[in-house]
Amino acid sequence: MRSAEVPSINDKKYWYVLEDYTYACELNPTKLTYDEAIKLSSKVLPKDIKKEREKLHDAEEYLIRSIIYSSSKGNFIVQLVQPKIEDENLKKTTDVNSVIGLSYLKEE
């Protein structure tokens, strides 16, 4: 478990876990499709996970999609970092089929 605390989400504290399966887009970027990232996360999270909701954080260069799951082993968040691409008019849009970063958090 990473010692750095993540800011609370809905008044709950989360910590990074499963670092061997984490791809930080700044240090260890990956190139997965959205479906591949979801499939990979389902292999490392508890078998009884249930998707509760999603939260989006829109940044300049990417979108962070936080998928919140519940399970009998606790609550988890899978964070997918999706890149922004520019169209011919220089307008940035999110490439929703591509994932360049993947991390896992568990509720304290």
C-alpha cells in the first residue's frame, strides 16, 4: 500500500493498492483500450465487485475516470486516465477508447 493518502472522496479516505498492476501515466504509461483496462481490473479486484458509480475529473491533457465499486472485501476505486486529442480545429476531446494510466484505490 502506498503511504500517501488520497484526498477523501465523499468523506471517505482511500489509499493506493495493487501497485504491481498500476500504470502511472507520468512514469509508466500504458496504451490499453478501455475494454482491456476494465478486463484487467476485473482480474485483480474481488470477484464480487459491483459498480456503484463513476466520477469524472477533467484536466487539460487528460480525463480521470474514477469507477467506484463495492464488494465484500471493501470499497474500491479504479482510476482510468484517458488522453485528450486535438481535432483539425485544435479542439481537445477525450479519447474514450484509450487508457494511458491505471490505478487502484481501496477505502480505509
